[in-house]
Amino acid sequence: MKSNSSLNPPYFQFTLFADFGPLRYLFFILCLFIYVTIVSANMVIILAVFLEKSLHRPMYIFISCLCLNSLCGSAGFFPRFLQDILSDSHLVSRPLCFIQVYVIYTYASCELSILTIMAYEEGSCC
């Protein structure tokens, strides 16, 4: 009979990441730049909608909700991805893997829900 740890391993090992040697630092910098750009662009849009009174209309509120959701989605993906780029060992614990899966699926479902509401709201205006 197999042991319980072989059926439910405590860690998963990612085999997708190849050893790029010193190029991994370049990839890390590029991905970090993308992550910082995503965060800063979304924050600018959220602050613009929040601070400008003329943008306090439903469609702009939905756009800021999309930006907030994008912040949550990128925060669920990029930190672990950046860590895996620099790491020599690509192990992730079972609970952390499931938390990341939950965050990314929640991000995707909220994104689709907000886009559906935006489409319905835009269609009802005309």
C-alpha cells in the first residue's frame, strides 16, 4: 500500500523553469518592470477616478474596479513568478499553490463579472 505522502505530496516541483544562467537576472528585471508598470498604471487610473469629481459616473467606477481587480490578480501572480525566476529550487508548498490558484481564479471570475456588468450597463444607456 502506498503511503499518504506519495499520494498527496507536501510540495510541488515546477519543471517548467529552465536554467538560463546569468540571463535570469535580465528576465527578472524585465518582469519586475512589467509588474511595477501594471501597479503604477492601475494606481494612476484609480486615483484619477477617485479624485476627479467629473469621473464619478458608473462607467468610470467600473473601470476603477477593473483596475483594482487587476492589482489583485497581478499581486497573486507576479511575486511568486519573480521568486521562481531567481530561485534555483522551484518548490512550492501545497497550501501556497492552492492559495495562488484560488486568487487567480477569483481574479478571472471577478474580471468577467465586471466586464459583463459594464456591457449590460452600456447597453441599457442607449
